[in-house]
Amino acid sequence: MHLRDIPSVSAVLDRIDWRSVQLPRQMVVETVRAQLASFRSSARNGRQLPTKKEITLKIIAEIDRLNRPGLSRVINGTGIVLHTGLGRAPISSKLATDVAREVSTYTALEFDLETGKRGERLDHVSALLTSLTGAEAALAVNNNAAALILALNTVADKKEVVISRGQLVEIGGTFRIPDVIEKSGAVMREVGTTNRTHLKDYEKGVNPETAAILYAHTSNYRVEGFTKEVSVAELATVSKKRRTPLIVDLGSGALFNLNKFSLPSEPVVRDVINSGAGVVTFSGDKLLGGPQAGLICGKKTLISKLHKNPIYRALRCDKITLALLERTLRSYTDGSPNSTNLTHKLLTTPRTVLRRQGQKLLASLPKTTVRKLGITVVDSMVEAGSGSLPVESIESVALRFNAKNVKPTELAKRFRTQDFPVVGYIKGNRFTIDLKAVLPAQMKDLSGAIQGVAK
């Protein structure tokens, strides 16, 4: 095939059904040009090219791919309920629908309907937060990293922050406690050692230049063996004696005792507040089960200073986040969340229920599909995800695949490229779809994806 046989840009553009395209026209044109340039380069290098029609169809297929929304729905078969790559805490369809209805029009975000005067956006969530945590005051920003930076910048800009070496953790990506302290404008003063830090280490570390004591809950790992850590209550005594604010970064932020639901324990925000912490920060999209947000609770004098910090305006939440957060907090009707809190529902679904769902799904599939893919229902163990409840695993059930003549990596790709993508994992050289994080309403879609892969 010669270069002259490659279609022109206009010829390809004429074949596109523009009624279905939801992309900037310039982006489509640039994509077509780039694709054609690639084919010309291949021709110059002596490679065999497809026909003119095939080239056109390949480029149109690429436009179709780009035309699909990037934030598409997926079935989470990893078993990780709070999967960062898949959006962490899922939101129930009822809650999402209610919020969409409220925010799709104008909404009283910063407007007091009773007085007719300007209102405060935090009023939608602050009273709920203080009630659930026992704090004097509260505010919300766009994520927990922002919450910690705001707290440190407000309290300790250009001054020292004392922290144990055992808490200089990396949460994930570029979120490292030492880097966060540096970016906040504070100066880090390390005390103790990686595995053992004593109260006397803090007492020696606090000096006239100290503006805050920072306690960072190591939510994504645990050092075991010859260890020693100072509790929040003990640090609160140093904080009170030296008149130095105690900032506690809890990360996951449980609002109730998880043990009563047979889940691994996590520090409860109310308990940390009652222990004497001045400021407590935690995430909205982890154990709380809400949208991405950084929640800050604590003493009124300190929270007021954070609110007045000019940086707060750059970090504050928008109306959609606040609407989702408000309804999530309202789901805690009796101290623990009700059925509208999808994260809690998934985390607490018993293995017996999951096994029943798996067996029902298996029975609904054609026997030829089950045999072809070698599907069995097996017990499994999963983690909550996003650094929450990291040490102890949670009981679950999974579908294990032992397909003949299909490698697990190929099977995983086939599931990811279905009309309703399914993300699973490979363990023991077997592709696996865990049911822990599969929404009950998605079981029919999962069945369809399995049958699609089997074709």
C-alpha cells in the first residue's frame, strides 16, 4: 500500500457520526491527524498497512473509545471496599439521586433562607460533625491531606512541630508526613525512634519554639515486637502542661466502635476528642462512607483560627461534596450508619450472605459457561483498603476461574473490556472476582459480563 492510498483527514471526518460524538471537534481532528501520521510513518518504514477502509474504521474506533466517559461504572471484584483506584467509598444510588436532584438547580449553599442574608456553607455539616464526634467545632475541606496542611499551617507556620519518628509514614502516592509538614510551613522536630518513643521524648522535644505536637495514626501499617508508643491521652497531658496544641491525624476516622460489627478496631474520633486532642483530622471517603473530604474537629478556638486562614478558601468543599457529606452524616441515625451508607453495608455483609449470592449467581449461569471458565465459589480474605483496617483481614467469598486455554492475564483483560467492566485480581495463577465489594444491584450485570467473556 502506498502513501497515496492512506485516507485524508477530511475523508475520515466525513465518516464520523457527529450526532453521537461528545468531544470538542478540535480534539477529534487532532486525533485523526495523529492516527494518520502514525500510519504514514509505518508506510515509510516499509510496514504492511491495512486497506484504506480498514484504516478509516480503526480511526473511527479510536474516536469511539475517546467518546466513552472516562469515569465509567465498573464492578469492583477486588474485594477492597475502599479501593482508591476505583473511587474509595461507594455512594448508594438513592443518596446520589437525592443529591443530584438538589444540586442540579440553584441551592442555598451560602444563603440563609430565614433571614435572607448571606449564610455559611459549613452550616450544612458542622452541627452534624460536632454531634457525632463530641467536638466543640468542626469544618470540612477537600481531603485529609488538605485538612492536615491547613491545621499545621495555621498553628505552626515557621515554628516547630514535634512528632515521633515512628509516625513518619507514607500513606500512599506522594503523601508523606515529613513532606506535608514541610509544605505546611512548619519545621519538623523528630523524637524517639522508629519502634519506640516514650513520653519523656516528647517532654524533652517540646521547647519554646514548639507550636504543636503531632500524632499521626499509622493506619496503613503496624510495627510489632519491641515497640512503644505514647497514647493520645498521655500526649494531651504534655499538651496541656506546655500549652501546646495537640493535632491528631486519624486518617480513616471511625465514628463508632467497629468491633460490634465484627470488624477490626480503629480509634474512634469521639474517644480521641475526649482524650484531649485540640484538632483531629480524618477522611470523608474512608470508613465514614462519604465523598472525598477532609474533616476537622476540635476545640472552638483552634477551629476558628483554621477557618480564618486564607488557605481555607482554596481548600473548601463545593456544593456537591457538601450535599453528599451532609446526607452521609445523616445516615448515622443511632450512632452507627443505616442502610443508606453503602460502605458500611458492604464491609459488614457476612460471609454466609456472600456465599449464598455466589452460589445463586453460579446456578443462574449456563452450565457450559461454568465449565468453560472453570468457575467455583471459594472462601477468601480481603482488606478494607485505603489504609483502613490494614492489619486484620475480613472474611469474604470469591468466584475463582480456571479457564482452559486462557491465561489469567488474558481473562482479566477480557473482563475489564466488557460493556460493564469488571476489575478482579490474580491469585495463585487463577483469575478471581471477589464478591465483598460487588453491589447487590450489580450481580445481574456481573452475570452478563461472565457470559460475555465466555463467548
